[in-house]
Amino acid sequence: MKKVLLIMFVFIVLVLKADDKQTVDEHLLTIKSAQQEAVDEGDVEKLKEISTKLERLSTFGDKEWLVNYYLALNNYRISTILYENKEMSAKYLESSKEMIQKSIEGKDDFADSHALFASILGMEIGFKPELGMTNGMKSAQELEKAKKLDPENPRAYMIEGTSKLYTPKMFGGGVDKAIALFEKSEELFLQEENREIYPDWGSDEIYVWLGNAYKEKKEDSVATEFYKKALEVNPDCGWAKVLLGEFEQGKEEAQ
């Protein structure tokens, strides 16, 4: 019975590969779109479904390193959405870390993988403070690799900006340094052309980060303008909607 099931499994995989190997690019385009939609909605269940599809796609052999990048990104997104549930968030972050390392093993010269790895390492410090020094240094190294590989990658500068935003001035961080990096990222996003199957996320998020930075500076009116700008870029940006809603609610309560 086990032998029959094994033969059936191998047959199904071979059929799927024969049918889908030539259309991995099409699958990735569809998944990119679905992933962005799920992130906008904060829909963890949709993101879990996308992870399952990516795991299946990774068995086809074509562009496995890129599939693993998107799987890492997908689980990273789940982790951020579930951040209040520390146990589940940490679980998905660990999975994200494993997948991005696997992606880098498959292709070490892809800037976006190193940038995402840097962000994952930074977030991991929130769960394991004892890794602060080790992960901090490693994250900085990964960002330098990303910028060296692709000096015009907007996500690398955005991720570096988030790191500076939450790093105390005495350790080389600070809101002003973060804003300078976010502005550099914004400039590069405006120049970024259609990347087809490759990562292009973040053109709306950069304005949310700029808004967050100005919020740290107590410049709420500037912050709200950046959140509105994020919605001009992506009218479905759920993060910007939530933050604008919080501002509106605060105004109402103050009256």
C-alpha cells in the first residue's frame, strides 16, 4: 500500500512539474499580487495559503532561490501582523529566517535577499534581546552587502532607515538619520521601473515610515501628510489607513 501511495505521489509531482515548470514566472506574478493584497488587508489566513503555494512551487526546481525569497517575505509579513502574539510571531520569523538563508545559499548576489535578511535579524532582537549586539552587527553587514550589490535598491535604504529609527543616538541611530535614509529610499522608489517577477514592494510603505519618523519628532501634521501620500500610492494600504484612523480618533477625543 505504501509503495502504491509513493508511486502515486511521484506521478503527481512529475505531472505538476511538467505542467508548471514553464510557468513559474506567471505563478510568481500572481503570488506577488495576492501577497500585496493580503498584506493590505492584514489577512493572515490568505498569507498562510500563499505560503503553501510557494512551498509547492519550490519543488519545481525553477528559480527556487526566488521562490524561497518570497516565502521568507511572506512569513515575515505574517510575523509582523501577529507581533502581539509573541509565540506565533516568533515561530513565523524563525521560518522566515530559515527561508531567506536558503535563498541566499541558492543565489548570494541578490540584493533584496540580503536586505530582507537584515530586517529579519533586526526584528529577531525584539524576541531575543541577548542577540542585540550579534544581530545588530550582522544586520548592518547584510545591508552593506545589499547596497554594494545594488546601490539603487530602495528597499535596502528603507530597511536601514527603520533600523536607525529604533536605534538610540548613542549607538549611531536617531530619527534624523532615519529620515535621511527614508528620503533616499523614496527617491529610488520613484526611479524604480517595473521589476516583473522580482521584488518591488515598499513604494507605499516608505511614506508610512516617513510619517512614523515625523510622528517621533512630534510633527503630527507632517506625519499625517505622509500617511495620506502612502494612500495616494496605494489606496488599499491598510497600515496607512489604521494610522490615519488613530490620528482622527485622537483629534475627536481631544475635542
